[in-house]
Amino acid sequence: MVLSSPPRPKFSVLSQTRRFFEEPFDLLSEVRQNLGDIFSLHILGLGRCVVFCRPDHLAEIYKLESEALAPGAIRYKLFASIVGDQISLGMDGDRYKRRRRQLTPFFGHRQMMQHTDNIRLLTEATLQGWSVGQTVQLQAELDRLALRVISRILFGDTEASIAEDLVRRAGAFLKAIKSPFVQTPFLRLPLGSLTPWGHYTACRRQLFEALRQEIRRRGGEDGGGVHGDRNGDDLLAKLTRSSLEDDPAQQLEAIVQEMAGLLIGGSETTSKAIGWTFLGLAKNPTVQNRLRQEIVEVLGRSPLRQEDIARMPYLDAVVKEGLRWQPVAPLVGFRRVERPIEIAGFHIPAGHIVAQATKETSRHEAFAQPETFDPDNHFLKQKNPLNRWLPFGGGQRVCIGMALAQLEMAVVLATVLQHCRLEISDQSTRPQQSGIAFQPTGGLPARISALTLGAHRG
Ligand code: HEM
């Protein structure tokens, strides 16, 4: 039987590219409605990309790793190249497998749960800066909080003044990445420090240098800290004690680049997901009230502790629903096809790219009434709902930070709702790009109508 190629839209490559950059979620939704669950787009700078919208097809794709599909190659071109060639995000094959084996234990569920108190304390510190009657830009507040959280996990055992400096440099680095001239491979023009790419590389240089200094400082005067650091229990210390690479110079670069990658992958992805979840709750007062009720029943006025999380199933369902209802990026799970594959009756030749259309997958009819924000029906009352739920991609390359992201979402949501009532005035659900993730347009302006923490409570 001769297999056909996935259908493609009739409009030009230029229109596909323009619309992909301007309104990717709408484009993917429209093309899926016209062409079905598997289709092909041609995006300049990315190439021919076969897009998948069904969880069961994606499960097949994510099983096909290694020889057939190379995620690292395409990710290097799209994102990892802005960090360097020592980062696992952009690797494939045995080199990747060795690195991932070394990194994975640091991100397990149990390890991440130990950060519950830190995340809560940082959230409470944010709330202490608010006052009743004030209107905050909630998304910007969540972005700053997420930077603090990931910084705490990555280099939180650093001396306070150095940690502050690292947070500042990390913030400047993450801000510089937001420029389309950095995000888009063919716009990265090395034309001096006044251009966005030049500014970005300066921020990267400063962050990397500060990280190198800190690694050396912890390792002692001789700089032997690359394999020898014994200070602290943050990720920097753990990576420094590990052997990502045998060669000390490469080890140093590998640690620095992995740290930069985790800052990028681990901050605004999570804060945008929390922002969308707050929006879902604002639009669905019944869901919000039920969550508040669970928080009162389990926590009362006590601060949330690690063991409380397992006693809050509705909170967990709200987190999962937030990630399902509005994913933070339109396409994820990029893989370059290395040898031809066949899937759902279609032939996909080598050289093409495959990817997951997140919103089309998570709002697929596999979920009853997929447009509604309904944690109960989509998660609590379902049998094996997680088979259909793929916000973190899948297979060997599944997001390494998924336990941390869900914990952070749960702790931030529970702590804010325990202490605060927010009225979000702009409830637009239009996604707006901000760096590598998409946030609600308008940035969630929120009036604080009640607060039980800080000097300005009421
Ligand atoms: C809500 C928040 C997050 C979402 C939606 C998200 C989503 C994703 C997705 C879709 C992938 C690609 C998976 C694939 O290709 O199959 C990924 C990979 C990755 N994510 Fe996340 N992520 C989030 C939070 C985080 C956090 C908190 C960290 C760091 C602590 C992180 C670090 C990474 C890394 C390092 C990879 C590359 C994994 C590899 O190739 O080995 N992410 N993430």
C-alpha cells in the first residue's frame, strides 16, 4: 500500500510563516479544523513540520526515539544554540543519554518536594509587598517570583550578596532572550552590542562569568571546585559534585550551560502556567470556591507544608487543568525525522520535523467539553486521564522539570488563595508571546480586595 503525505494548507509558505509567528494558536486550530489531526506546515526557518494533535498519535511518536527521531538536532537550531553546545537540550544519542541519566535524579518528585517551604516562603514574601486596594500586574509578579524560585533551587546556598547578583544577572539574561531577534534563528545578527543579539550575548557572558566564579569560589583557591565543591545542597553544588564531563574545562562549561538552560526552561514556563490557571479560576468562580474550600479545610490558617500537598486532590486537579486549558507554548516536542516513519497511515520522510500542537492536543475531544475549565470532570472523575495529558511532552525527552513545575504551581496557587482575594479586571484569553512562553494578553491586572499577610493586610 502506498502511504500518502500529511495534507498541507493551500496558502503560501510566506503566509504560513507570518501567521505562525503572529497567531500560532489560531493558525494551528484553523488548519486542524480544515485538514484533520495530522497536517504539515512549512515555516521558514523551521522547515517542513508535521503537526500532531491527537494524544494517541503522540504516544506513538514519543515511543520512537533515538534512531528514528533526533530532538536535539532541531532544538539546537531553534533554542539551545543561544546557550551553547554543551547543553543537554541540544544533544542526541549516547552523549544525551549519559547527561540525562546524571541530571534526572536531581529533579525527582521527592527531591522537589523538599523545596515546598522555600517556594511558600518566597510566595509569602511576594504577598507581603502587596496591599489591599492596590492593583498589581499579576503576571509580572508571578514572573519575578518564578525567577526567585528557580534561582533558589539552582544557586540558593550561595552567600546572600552573590546570590542577589546572580539573580540580577539571570533576570537580565532572561529579559534579553525575549527579543524576536534572539528567539528567531535567522534574525540573530552579530552586529555589535547595540543590537538585541549583541545585548543578549553580553548578558549571557556576564551571567556565565558570574556562575564560573561562583563554582570556582566554592571549590577553593585552586579552582579545583569543578569536580570538588562541597558547599551547599543547591543544584550548583550537586552538579559540581557530579561528572557531567570528564574533562575539567568541559565540566565547567557543561554546568554553566545546564544552569542557563534550567533558568530559561524553569522560570517563565511555570509562571505563565500559573497565570493561565489564575485566569481559569477567575472565569470559573465555582471552581475557585471549591479550591478555596479545600485550602481552608486542609490548611486553615497554618502555612502549607510538604505533607499537605497529598491531602489536596482538588488543587492537583486544578494545576493539571490549568496546564491543559491553555498551554504556554503552541508547539512542543520537536523532533527531526532521521529515517522515514509511518504513522496513522501517513509517510513522513527523513529531514521533516514532527511536533505536538499543545492546545489542539489538550483540547482534543478525548476530553469531554474540552473548552471548559473543569478540573473535576477532566481529571478527578476520569479513568487514566494522564494518558491524554501531555503538557510536558513525552518519551525520553519529557520535561525534566515537570515535578518542580507542578509543585511550584500548587504551592503558589494555594498560598496566594489562602491569604488573598484578587479581582482580575482584564480577563482576555488571547495568548501573547513573552519570551519562550505565552501569557494572557494584558498581563492580568488584579485588584487586591482582601489580604491576610503583611503590613497592609485587611
Ligand atoms: C509549566 C511549566 C513547564 C512546561 C509546560 C514545560 C514543558 C516542556 C516541554 C513540552 C518540553 C519538551 C519535551 C519533549 O520534547 O518531549 C520540556 C523540556 C524541558 N524542560 Fe520543561 N516545562 C516546564 C517547566 C520546566 C522547569 C521548571 C524546568 C527546570 C527545572 C524545565 C526544564 C526543561 C528541560 C531541561 C527540558 C529538556 C529535557 C531534555 O531534553 O532532556 N521545564 N519542557
